[in-house]
Amino acid sequence: MTAVDERPPLEAQVADPLGLSADERQPARTSRLGYLLTPLVLAGVCAALYVFVSGRELDSIEARILTRDVITSRAWEHVWLTVVSTLLVIALAVPVGILLTRRFSQAITPALIGVANIGQAVPSIAVLVLLALTFALLGFRSAVIALVAYSFLPVLRNTMVGLQQVDRSVIDAARGMGMTKLGVLGRIELPLAVPVIFAGVRTALVINVGTATLATYVNAGGLGDIISAGLAQNRTIITVVGSTLTAVFALFIDYVGGIAEDVLRPRGL
């Protein structure tokens, strides 16, 4: 009997050098489709909202609030609150997470985790009230402090988990090759922990988008001003516009975070 060559034809090998079947290659195409679908859906929601508002006869209060200038101004304030607070969280939580995974900090790790848990457990509106009553702190700074306290834990936890899950044998091998502890951290541990850390940052971003609506109560602006105005004036359409824009912004931030997580993920992971 002659042996049967079960290898795929040469053309198939050239077209797919990894030897993946069509079914195995399908997830990549689905992912690219998802990248295109999400912004289209969000744009469709915004377009539907515009058509809905344009087709209604607005009274003087609704017409004064639902203007392009007001919505654009509040949206940029919301973006600014979210970006600044998230950057501060990354700048604070990632270094602290690195320090808490070192052997010399094992004694203080439970205490610091407990403090971070307090920030997550206490409602953000309570943090805003405490800052306002205790330090007479209002406006942008008060809102940013509350957002940092509320979203600190996810980034801290994910940084610690990402570093702790790195295989110890990989670290020992790097040390055996003569790398310093700092070199192992920068070239081995952090690159391997990047996917988990970015997942925490992505969670913090979405938390900050939603929580930033409460900044209106300390005169820090944002889309919460529109929602609050709609509730105070008993104008449902104003509340719907503010709430929908906040939801679209949160979904868009999560979408951008997902792309950044894929793009910045080290090759091979």
C-alpha cells in the first residue's frame, strides 16, 4: 500500500502558513467585525437621539438646555474629568501594586488593600459630600479625588494579580542569566502582566464615566449637569438626552479600551 499524503495542498500552506483551518481563523474575522460594528451602533443611537429631539417641539427650558454649545461643553467637561482621574489612578495604583508584590512589603499589604477597599465600598457621592463638608472642597478637584478613590481598587488589584501570576520559573531563569531585579520587573514581569493591568484600567475608565455624572453636585460640570437639570425641571427629554449620551460615552470608552488592550498587548501573549 502506498502512503497517503495527508498534508494540505501547497497553495493552502502558502495562504495559511500557520496551518489553521477556516473555523480556527473565524474568531479573528469576528473580532474585526466587532470593531466596526460597535461604533456604527453607537453612531446610530446618537443619530436616533438627534432625530427624536429635533422632531419634538421644545419649550423654553428644554430649548435653552438642549443646545449644541451646552451639550458640547458638558461633554468635554465629562471627558476631562474621566481622563484626568484615570491617568491619576494609573500613576498611583500601578506603582503601589508593584510595591505590594515585592517581598519587603508583605507585612503592609493587607492594610493597604483594606484602605483601597474602603474607597471602593464608600459611595462616591458620600466622598464628595465629605470633601465638601470637611475641607470645603468643591469643583473639579473634589470630583477628581472622589473618582480616583472610587476607581483605585480595580487597577491596584489587577496590577497585583498580573504580576503574581507570572511563572516563577521564568523569573528565576532571568535572574540566573544575570538580569537585575529591576531588569526582570521591566523586561519580564510587567510585559507579561500588561493584559491583566489593562483590563483593570478599562474597568476604571468605565467606572469613572458613570460616576462622573455625580460631579454636578460639587459644581464640577459634566453630563450630570444635563441629567440633574432634567430631573430638577421635570423635563423627561432632557434627562433622556443626558443619560443616553453618558451611556454612549461609557460604551465608546470601553470600546477604545478594548482596542488599546489588543494593540498594546505584547506579541506572543
